[in-house]
Amino acid sequence: MTGPDPSQGVILAPRPWLPLAVVALGIGCLLLNLWAALVVSLLGLFLLLQSQLLRLQFSAEALLVWSGQQVLRRFPYSEWLGWKLFWGPVPVLFYFREQRSIHLLPVLFDATALREQLNSHVSVQP
């Protein structure tokens, strides 16, 4: 297997805006505290790396999280209890709840496509 197959479902495009905003915030923190600036900037760089390494794929029966050629996690839609994108015009957090767990993730992908795919695949409305 060579990674996510586009014929098996929609693969969301990465969007670096949130990680770059976190890095910019870290640079802005230089005026206040060097250590805070370092921590925030490193978090932003970590998120930027994750936005380039991870892929979300909406298959017919589950949301798949890919890293390279390997599926890291599989979230069957049948187990979802709800979902929400936080902060309306500029979504930065994606929340969804399954029967056994809760997930809160940064939006590292195209938020419009994410919302469209959630509306079409998950019967539970936000």
C-alpha cells in the first residue's frame, strides 16, 4: 500500500495557517518572555510538521488518519455521537465525540472541506 488512495474517499488538503499563526504568536511573545516565546514557537513548528505529515481521509464508513503509508487511527462514523468546529469564520479546533472517547484536534486541514465531509458522512448533526 502506498498511502491514502483518492479513489477510496476524499483526502483533505493540508492548510498551514494555524501552525504559522502559532509561530507568529511565539515570535510576538519575544517581547514578553523568551521561554514562553520558545515554547509557543516550538508548538507552532510541531503543528506545522504534523500538517505536512498527516492526512485525513473520509472513506465510506470511517474517518482515517494516515501518516505516510500507514493508517494511524480509524474512526467509524457509526460510533460518532457528535462533532463541532470551533470559532466560526476561522475554525481552529475540531471536536468530535465517539461512544467511548472524546477528541479535540487543531484544524490543520481545509476547514471548508472538513465541514462538507462531516455533513455528508456523519448523520449526527452538530
